[in-house]
Amino acid sequence: MENYSSMKLELLALKWAMAEKFKDYLLGHQCTVYTDNNPLSYLNSAKLGATEQRWVSQLAIFDFEIKYRPGRVNGNADSLSRQYSSCVPTQSFGTSLPKTLRTVDIRQEVEGELVGAEQHAIAAFPSRSKEELRQMQLDDPTLRGFLAFFSRNKYPSKVERQLMSKSGLELLRQWGRLFVKEGLLYRRLQLPDGGEEVDQLVLPEVLWNEVFRQLHNGHGHQGRERTYELIRRRCYWPSMSAYVQEHCQNCRQCTISKSSYPVARAPMGHLLASKPNQILAVDFTSLEPSSDGRESVLIMTDVFSKYTLAVPTRDQRATTVANVLVQEWFYKLGVPARLHSDQGRNFESAVIAQLCHLYGIQKTHTTPYHPQGNGQCERFNRTLHDLLRSLPPEQKRSWTQHLAHVVFTYNTTCHHTTGESPHFLMFGQTPRLPVDFLLAGVEDPGGGSVEDWVARHQKGLRVTYGRVKARLEAAAEHRKNLYDQTVRGQPLIEGQLVHLRECGVRGRNKIQNHWSTALYKIVRAPREGGQVYSISSLDEPLRVKHVHRSLLKLAPETVQQAYHMDLGLQGQDFQEGLWDGDSVIVLIEPSPPIPVNDTSVEIVPNVTSECTLPLVSVLNSPSSEASIVGAQGVRRSTRITAGKHSNRYHLPRTLIGDVSASVSLPAENSLLEPGGDCHFRPWL
């Protein structure tokens, strides 16, 4: 710094003062810098080096003006920049010091105004002078009409009130609270519970959105009540509460970042079977590593009888699942008609698909991130954990050796829902326990013919299965009635835009958005009381997902309106900007069915809709036009190209080529064939 010029030193001092020392006071305000260094006043036009340019870039965020003032009239800053050397001599003990050593007057008149120290906080929004606010109030249509009466202290008549707007009438109801101060209209508010009085500036409509954005978007996207309280303590406008509520509900960042309270709950569904081995539900549960290193358990439970097997495994691969299913269930208990699981990779792999195809098994699965769809397995997992937790501490380390015994105790115990033990419903006879031998309760197998035993056994099982089926249905209906009392969230309809819950985020995600930023469209809504919705992304309309209602959140109303408006404009641009002929032929072919996995809990039929393929032929001859003029056109909103601009970059038609390159052109006579899938639409 010893080699710095005076101008460079002054610039460094200016950078330190504004960008570091007084940044919190100067940011957002207009200020004037007075300096006795004349070259510094030409900072905007001076040729600066690399160092000076870096300093100036730090000053770019401030709104300031540099003015030159000679040193003789710049005494306040000049006196502070000079170190005062004390002239108090050393005096002996007992000598009193003077009360005033030296007085420096740093207050000085500058251009007729007294410059003093004034401290400001950072403004919540760009500052405006009172003259500007007064002019905005006068330019506002509602306030201008109201001030015409208020300035004369004349309350409008009934006829005049009929001509006023709704906002003007609301201002009239505040007549006794309004007053004018310094040319501005204010409203006096008495805070509740004996609070202080607050003077609210009556805000013109042009500032409503700006104030809301500063106190909501720039203030942490807080809720409606907090945002309203922030605004209410500063300003007022008609219907302010409704305005804040509407804009908070339509805030996009609030929609995707905040959880919905209360959480949406769709009506409960059922997974019922009418006989054993009709539906086999499978799932994995992970426990503490045992002494042999195994920590995964494959749970297989029959939905009707509740009979369950739990097999410990070393991994959760698809090949392991297939081997356990075949060895432990198929070969011992028979092949089920339906295999139900979640959407884990090990259950949805090609190996399991091939296994189901080989044995003729129907494969179904739950919706993504909705384990309630496989509730019986999930409930048994909790029961298994409770049973293993009851083992002595020395046996918990080797839980794999006691797993078979624990599961046997479950299968031989009467189930609350069915009223019978899973073992009896699966095998048709009561299991023998060691205690039965102790109590001499084991029957002699001799006596009676085989035919009589089979008849009695068949009759007993028929009665038992009928009773169990009725109990299962009654229990399911009872659970549904209790659960449906807390159903929340309105049903969604086809065409609405929604956000999808972000469930696949790995690692720590406490401050990540709860909902996806991408928008999805409801392709198919379930029937009344259903839970599974078919959605597709706006970017990939052909990729359909089936998700539960609890994972969907309706997009704000403003987003819905903007999407449909943009869709209408794009459809109009598609009509007017691409084709120049007088008439066109539109080929209609059956759209390929949207791939719907038949493995959902609620079997969802393929979503098909009549859609229009790209236009492939332009016929200008009158004879061709007359032959098909009676055909019915297809609505543009149902086309597969709905919402997609066919020529987004406005390329010349010579570069576009054949717009239907992917569609084979039929023969000429097939276009005019009666009964063919061919529609005529005139384009004017």
C-alpha cells in the first residue's frame, strides 16, 4: 500500500467502508459519497487496473453517487482521518487534569442541510418516497374514487355507493379508521389483547404483488397466517386476507416443498381370497445378523388361511426368491393361483416373471411406495419380530435355529380373524402338539371306513371355509368402515395436473422438496372408491405410472389454468401454422395401448383413447374432397400430440420432410374407401 496513489488509497477506503463496514446500512439505499480526491469523482470514466476493477465490482451492488468537495470544506472527514497527538503534559500526583482536552466540531452545513448520523435497516422492498406513494394512491382507480369523497369528508349517498366497486365499498366500511397523514391514506388498527395501535398504509393495487412477494417469497415462504400478520402490521388493502390465502395456496415453491396437512387418505381396499393357495403374498424382512451370517427372511403367507412360512436367506436376489418359492412352497404345498408382492427388483425381475409364466401364476404387485397394499405380510412381519423378541437373550444371536419353531407356534394358534388356526385351514386337520400326548388327547387312528372319513372331512371343510370366508369379509368391512372415517383429500379427475411424492431420494433429505418439481397429468382415474391413479409426465406422455392417491398432490389452480390455456394456444398454432392446403385427410389408426402392468393390486384396464396421427396427405382436388366430406373429425385435445408443438423451432417445411415418416402411406384407393378409418377436416 506504500506505492498506492492517493486515488487508489481513497478507492480502497471507499470499498472497505461501503462493502464491509457499513454494508448493512447502505445496501438498498441511495447515498452520496463526498471526497476531497478529485480523480475519485471520475471513477465511472477512469481507466482502472485489475485491482481497481475488482474493488469497483464489489461496489456495483450499491446505489451511490460520488461528489467532489475541496479539502477546506471537508473538515469532518479530514479531522477524523488525522491522529491527534496528546499535548497533556506529565503532571505530578495530585494535579487535576482539565475536563476538556480538545473539542472537534464535525457537524457541518452541506448545501444548506445538516448532515447527521442516520441509521437504517435493510428495506423489505425497494424504498419509495412519500411523493411516489401519494401519486400511486391517486392513480389507483379504487383509491382515487374513495379519496374524492374522503378528502371532502362527505360520505357517499346510496346512489353513489351503487356505482362503486366491491373494493371501494369495503373501504367505506373502514371509514372511521381511515385518516390522512402527510398526504398519504392510512388505516389505524388496534392489535388484539390490548396491543398497540398500528398505522397501516392503504396500499394501491400495483404494489400488492410486490409486497406479498417480499414478505412471503423473501421471508421463508411461511404460511398464510404468518404472512398475513407480517403484511397486516405494515399496510392494508381491501380483501387482503383472501388475497394472501389465495396466493399462498398457489405458491409453487410452497406446494413442492411442504408436506400436506392433513395427509391425503384414500378409501381402503381389500385383498381377499376364498380358498387356500389362491393368493400367496411374499415379502422380505431384515433382522440382526445371526451367528451364521444370515440376516434376511423371506416371508410367504397364504391370504385365505393365514398359513405362513419364513425362510432365512443370505441375500435378497431374484434367484434366491425363485429357489425358495419352488423348494419350500410349490413342491410342499402346491402352486398358488396368484403371487402378490411389492415392486422390489427381486420380485419384479425377469426370473420371477419367467417362473410365473412357467407355472401359470398371475403376478400382481402393490403401487410404488405403498406397503399397505401388501398388508398381510407387513402385519406378520411385526408379529414375527414380537415372537423373536420373546426369545431368551442367549438364543437371539442364533435366531435362525429357532425361526421354524416360532413360525410353527403361529400357524398352530387360532387366528382372531378366521377363528381357526392357519394349520387347520391349510391342511384340514387340527395339528398335534406335544401337550396333547401329555393330556392323552391323541385319538386312535383306527375305526371307520375311508369313505366315511372323507365325507365327514369334506363336509367339515366346506362349512369351515364358508364360515371363515364370511368372517374375513366381515373383518375387512369393519376395518374399511373404521379407516374410511378418516378419509381426506378430494378425488382427482382425469386431465388434472398433480405433483408426485419424492420417495426415492437416497441419503439425508430433510431439507429437500417433498414433492417433484415435474408435473404429471391424470390419465385415468379409478372408479368410485378406488385408490390407484394412472398418471403420465408432461415430458413423457406415453410413460404411464400407477400410483396410490396418497402420493399425489394437486397442482395449484394457477398452474392448472396456465397449462390448459397454453394447450389451447398450441393447438391453435398447430392448426394455423403448419398446413397451407384447403383440405386435408387425417388417418386414424388405433393407438397402441398404453403399457399397463397387469400386476397391480387393483387390475387397471388399458388406457386407450382415440388419437389423431400426424396429417399425411393434403388433397386439393374437388373430387377427393366431395367423396369424404361427411366424415366426423376427432377432437384435438384427445390426440396423442396434444400439448406438443409440431414445429417448435419453426423450421422450413423443406427441412421437416415427410411429417408422417413413421406412418406408412396407404394406397390411393384406400384413402377414399367407404368404412375406412379416414376422417376429413377442412383447414381454412
